[in-house]
Amino acid sequence: MSTDVRIGGGKDFLVTQLGSQSNRHGLITGATGTGKTVTLQVLAEGFARVGVPVFSADVKGDLSGIAASGNPHKEIDRRTGILSLNDYEQRAYPTLLWDVFGKHGHPVRTTISEIGPLILGSLLELNDTQTGVLYACFAIADDEGMLLLDLKDLRSLLSWMGDNAKALRSDYGNISPASLGAIQRRLLVLEEQGAEHFFGEPALNIQDFMQRDFSGHGVISLLHSDVLLRESPKLYAAFLLWLLSELFEELPEAGDLEKPKLVLFFDEAHLLFDDMPDSVIDKIEQVVRLIRSKAVGVYFITQNASDLPESVLGQLGLKVAHAVRAFTPKDRKALRAVADSFRNDDGLNVSEQLTQLGTGEALVSVLDDDGAPRSVAHTLIAPPESRIGPLSDEERSAILDRSPLKGKYETAVDRESAYEVLSKRAELAAAQAAKATKAEAEAEQARKEQRQTPRPRRTSSRSNRQGVGEAFLKSAARSVGRSIGSKLVRGLLGSLLKG
């Protein structure tokens, strides 16, 4: 069975992505309305057909049509005729629907501990000092054996750190109230954006993104990202970063296989790099470079190649460039950069072609068997076999009802973690303080009553002196031991009595 993925072609040629080179990542660029989403859909279908599971962000909701069969259309007939696609068949593809907010798909969650301080710090847009305090927070949680699962766990631990900052200083450095306050305020903003839905349990099992159906087709997982991008783009970027890191940490080394184990499509990829600290960008670059050895392909979708750092662009094998708009000097500079990134053995005027491409057309360069880029080709993108356009609410509900993961993630679990541990400590401390306060009050009351009790009258000076002497002797006798010194005391007292 072929592992090649069809992209498109022309009257006498086809452009395909080799399965063995598909873990070397890729890039889809183009202005709005030029066909990037349809190209993504065609690639996702192609990978699913050869048995590769796919994850993709669905930023507008219209990619969900991949779960439904396509509809006949004269443009589809025209394209299949030009490309001689004799095996073209309109059909639906196995799809899992996901949604951070749990409204349009299975909930997606991870824990605070799993996302880590680096990604969380970038999500909260912390400065270096605040990030250092956040790292200390995670270190304290590890040392104290406390789980950080959700936002209330993190807030509780930060408050506890503030109350115990002096005691913690020797082991974890200075923990300033200003930094703690800044982090707490950022957490409140994040919570207002709905992040509490993302942090918690049951956490996503990454293997649920790597399934095949009964016929061996890869299952396509779609993350509904419309609301997420609109209300919390930083959270969207943090999720993609976490997903990359989680795959890199969990999957074993695999090397170059005949096809990837998983392919990821990151739409609106510029959000991964906009306003990110250098430490985070370095981490992305490192993970993208190394994750290919785990047999994972990463494909970025954005308007301009310049949205991605050079260190990342240099690692992308497949390049699909739809039409660009070059109205400003900055646009023209970006256009030249895109044109120069292609291998051009046939003398094609790439810059001119990029401004004249029609919808559904692209300049495409793929890798050959040796991993070298082939010459750029003016390509008519093949039509998708599934529907172009979104699912209806009824269709989405039906897919969720028959999902093999139904019920696995829908109910949130709140087990004992940092919040509960610190709450119990606070309750115990309060109980002990109340007990100590009560004991002190009882002792004070006893002293007061003792002061108010009338003393017994003296009967005579002689009887009083005898009483005092007897009490003195009894007290001394009880307090001394059987030592030489105690014998001397008893001897002295005895002579006094005799006298």
C-alpha cells in the first residue's frame, strides 16, 4: 500500500508528499481566502487514508466538514478531470471533536504541573523576576509533595508562599509580595478568559490523539478553536506548546519510518511566536527539530512565512504557498523571501506567480527520497473528498454521541491536591490556635478566681509559725533526693527542730 499523500498537480503530473518524508514538517502560507484551509483538509484526508492519525486546530469551525461526505459540484468534477483522479471518492473521514470549553467537543484538559512554569509563565506574560517566583512555586510543590492540578491549587500555594516567605527565603530565594501579587492578578485575568476549563482532571491522554478506525484509517482530531482564539489567543498558543512538549516527552524514539505516527496542523501559527520570550521560542525550535525523531510531523499554517523564526523555517520540508498580497514595501520584502525559499530549476518567475495565483492554486515544493527539496511546481490543489464547510449542530451532536470517547472526559474530577492540603493545614492551625486561646482564657480565669478567694484568718502567732515551719519542712523533704547534699539539709533541719 502506498504511503504517499496526494496534494494536487496539473494536466500531466501529480504532486505528492512522500510518507517517509512527512515527519520533516511543512508550511502552508497564503492570504485570507486563497485556499489554505482546503489545502489543510486535503492533506489531513491524505494522511488519514494511509493510516496516519491527524490533529488539527479548527480555527473557524469550517474544517469540521471533514467528518461528512462531500457534495457533488461542477468545480470538483473539473478538477478531478484535469488531475485524472480516478480513485476520487466523496466520503466522510473518522473524526473526533474536541473543545477546551467542552461545548463543541470532548473537553481538553491538562494540569498545572504538566504544563510547567516555562509555558505558564509565557501564558501569564510574566517578567523574569515573576517567572523566577513561579519556578520556586513549582519547586516547593514538588518538595512538599503537593499536586498542582488546577488554578485554585496554584493560587492557594502562592498565598501560602506569601505567608511563609521569610521561612522559605533560605531555600528558594526572595519571594516578594509584589511578584506574588502580580502573578495572582494575571491568574484572575486568565480565569476570566475561561482558562479554568483547561486546567484540571481528567487530563488528556495523548494516545487519544493517535487512534485508527476499524479499517485502518487514521482518526482526525479537530480542536474547535473559534472561541478560544477570539477570547484567549495566549491560551491557544499555550495549548499548542504543551501538546508539542507532551508528545516529545512521552513518545519513544522512532527514527525515519515509512510514514509518521502522528501529524499536527497548527493553524494561526504566528500566535506561537508573537510576543513570546526568547526562552520559549528556543524551546519551540528545539522541539520542532527533535520531534521528527519521534515520527511526528508538524505543519504550520499562517499568512506569511515571515511569521515564523528563521530557525524554524529552515526545518520545514513541504512548502505550499498560496497567493500573497504585496501592497506595501514590507509585503514585497516578504514576497521575495518566500520566492527565495523555493528551489527553482525550471526558471519559474516565483514572485510574479505568487501574486497571480487563483483560489485553490499554489506553488508547491516537496522533498524527494533523499530529503532534498524538489523544484517548485505551479499546482492545482486536489478537491477534498469530504465536505467543504462546517458541520451543523445536529451533525456535531450525532458524532459526539457515537464517539468511542464519550463520557471519558466530560465529568471533571477534583481529587486531593495543593488546595485541599493547604486548606487542611489552615484548618488544623486554626483549631490549634483556638485551643491555645481557650486554654489561656481558662488559665487567666483561674488566676482571677484565685486572687478573689479570701485567705484564712490567723488563729495566733504561735500556731501560724508552727504551720509555716511544718510546711517548709515538708516542702524541703519532697524536693531533695538521696544524696550527700540532701543528708546535710536534713541534718541541718533536724538540729533546728531540736532547738
